[in-house]
Amino acid sequence: MYELCPETPADTPEVEALMDLCFAPGRTALSSYRLRDGVAPVGPLCLMLRDEFGVLVGAIRFWPVRVGGQPALLLGPIAVHPTAQGEGLGGLLMRESLTRATEMGWSRVMLVGDLPYYRRFGFWKLEGVEMPPPTNPDRVLGLELVPDAWAQVTGPVERESGDIAANLREMPGNTQDTRGCTEIEPPDHSA
């Protein structure tokens, strides 16, 4: 059994330690981190997964960005502890957070990652969406939570401004997650 919880400020050091463990040193120097600096994450979508002993085994985060002036979610990072990789926990975090994003009214999600992995969640390579350099354009992927949400949305990916970030905080359910923690069964590998 796993416990799925929204990340709280008290959890941040532990989540950061997991991210450091899972990613190469210097991860915060990546271009995607420049889009996160000074911008609050979308709280209800930043989820953590703990095992039956309370050990953090996975985490996912989302940040608001603008693409061609349109709002979008920037997914990432997502991390699963090395001892739990291959158990479907990343997929569990992806599916749960994307369901919640849809429920909150978000229409498009983007990330920088490997298409062979993220294709199974519905992501594809975005054309005309420009991450800050030196991002490889083949790794800029998108997902529509609403049909045609990425249609004719192109241009540079930009940090969310203060005014828009304030509006995001006022969205229903964005200041704190009223669901709290829930117990989740381990992913079924036979499906």
C-alpha cells in the first residue's frame, strides 16, 4: 500500500533530496529551472508517494508557464527512488496528477523529456514551442487535456508573471488540496 499526498512546504527538503538522488548534479542549471525561479508551483498537482514505512519513493511537480501567451502546465521534475524504479510508480504519479490537472480546468501540459517514455501517457513532440536554450527541441513534448488545446499555440515558453501567478493561487483548490492523503494500491503490472 502507498500513501499519496500533496507536497507541503515541510516536505520540500525531502523532495529536493529525492530529486538530487535521481538526477545528475547541476539539475537546477537546466533551462526549465529558469522558468520556475520565483514562481510558485501548482500546489495541488505537486504530489508525493510514500511506501508503507513512510519513506518517500516518488514525487512529481507542476509549474505554470505561458506559451505564445497561453497558459500551460510545465510538468517536472518527476522522480522515483532508484530502489522503486520499474514498479509503475512514475506512471501512477503521472496518471493521478494529470487527472487532477484536468479536474482543475487546465487544458495543456508540456515537459522536456524522452518521447519513448512519455508517449504512453499521450505526449507528443511539440512543433513551434521554444524552450529557453540549450534545450533540445526534440525533447519538448505536449499533452492536450482538452481537445485541440495545443492547436495553433506556438512561440517561446515564458515564466508566469506575478499577476497571473496570483490568479492561479485564487483558482479553486489551488491554495491547498482538500483531499489530503489517500491510500493507493500498488500498480498492477498485469494490465
